[in-house]
Amino acid sequence: MDFIVPAVLGIVLIGIGGSIVKPCIAGTVQKTAGTQATLGFGIFYMIINIGSISGRGVSYIVRTNLGIPAIFTYVSTVFALIGLIVVLFIYREPKFVSDGLKDGQQVHKKTLPEAVVGIFLVLRNLKFVFFLIVMSMFWFLYVQLYNLVPLYLRYLDPNAPVELYQLANPIMIVGFQMLITRMVKRWTPVKSIMLGAAVVTAGMALNVLPSLLSGDPTHRVSVLGLALPFAGLFMIVSIASQATGEMMASPRVYEYLGAIAPKGEEGLFTGYANLPLALATIVGGKIGGKMFEHYISDPQKAGLPVNTVPMWLIIAGIGVLSIIGLGIYDRLVRKK
């Protein structure tokens, strides 16, 4: 209990810091990228995942050698100091030319009360709210990488190196983001997001195969000299598929929201790109845990066979709903 208050306080501060930093970066990209917005947001998303690779890799080494508390006392402190040094002594605010006009609106500096009110006024746009809700269903699949997937991997192997499995996601993004960006830039952002949602959904549905192909998906198979659970192989492919869908969708969300934003409000609109992820995390974490209990933990305790097929079909079904919602938005709401 002594650790709960500091842990919650740390999470809250991280959330506040992220809500300040990420919109500023996204707004800067939108303002300075011009006609290269697709490429700019692709680079932005790739850089995020470079941090993900280094963070997970270092955390795994520290956790296995020094324990979990060392991640917070050493790793977090060092990385935070490095970021602070870069911002204070290396980063320079970019210069860009603006005529002060966009969509017939004159740009003016907002006071703090105006900025706060603007956060809520944006949500009066029902089309915009519908888009955010649909994107929440897309991100519901993503958050299972940090909620359901670790539990599932520990079911397959109590000693599973979860961080190394999850590294498949940022490694894919860092390695292929520029290629994917070049491929999808010919499509409209919404259609690119739809295709990304389809790829992520297919990746999640892939996890039904181990139970259908093998009587025991936890049995180990040898791959490149490593003994991995049979279902773990499919999970690696699933995580890589999820990364591919992310590369198609996530940078285009930032680009799209920045493009529809009035001049001077790019940071506000691109900041809303994180709201669906927040909603998906709040809802998806709870649902992911409940599904693990219902389909895996409770049957194990009762001595019953475990059947994970319905669990993965439910998750894939939510992905299908997100694709349908994006299709409705693209065909009806956006065009209207």
C-alpha cells in the first residue's frame, strides 16, 4: 500500500506531461511540414518508437538484473535528464512563414481562458466527436498490447520475456515507417486509417489459429534455436501486424486533425489525437483484464480446458466495428 500513492502520482504526472508535450510537437510538425505533412508525421511517429525500443530494451536488462524498482529510480531519471538537457541546450524553436490566414479566419493569440474554453467548444462538433469515438475502437485493439497480451503471454509461459515480445512493435515501426508512409501517402488520410484498422484487426484475429491448429497452444516449438510456445509465434506475427496497421493509421490521424484545424489551433486539434487512445485505455484495460479472467484464469482455477478463440474474436469484432464506423464517416459525414 505504501507504493500505491507514489505510483498513482507518477502516472498522473506522466499523463499531464505527455498531454503538454505531444500536442506541441504535433502542432509544430503541422505548421512547418507544409505539403510534406504525411512524411513529417511519419518521422514523428518513428521517433516515438525509437524511444519505445530503447525504453523497453533498457528496462528489460535493468529489471532482470536489478529488479523493477530500479527502472523507476535509475532508468526513468536518466532518460528524463537526457530529454531535459536536449530541450534546454540543443533544441531550437523552428521558424516558419505564416500569412495569418486559414479558411478565411484571422489568427490571433489566445488568452489562457480562451484556450481552455476552446478545448470544450471543439467537442460541440458532432462529426468530430463521432470520428474520435470510432478511433477509440481502433485504439482499443492497440491497448491490449499492454493489458491483455502480457497476461496471455504469461499464461503461455510463466517466464515469458514480455518486453522482448513487445519489441516487435516499435522495431517494425522504426524499420518500416518511411516505406509505409511512402506507400499510403497517395490515399486520403481516412482511407489510410481504415486500411490500418483492417490490418490490426486481421493481426488480432490471427491469434485464434493456435487453438484451432493445436490441442495445446502452450507447447514449445524450436525456432532459430529458441524454444517458444506455439501460440507465442503467432503472437509475434500479431504484434508485427499491429505495428503495420499503426504505421498506416496513426501518423495520418495527426495529419488529418492538423489539416482540418483552423489556423493557430493545430496544437489543439492534434492534441485530440490522443483522446481516443486515452478513452480506449480506460475502457480497454478493464475489458482486457475481465476477458483474461473469464476465458483463461477462471477455467484454469476450475480445472476446465481453456478456450481463447472467443476472446480474440471479440477483440477482432471491435476492430471490424471501427472499420465500419470509419467507412460511415468517410462516405457520409465527411462528404456532407
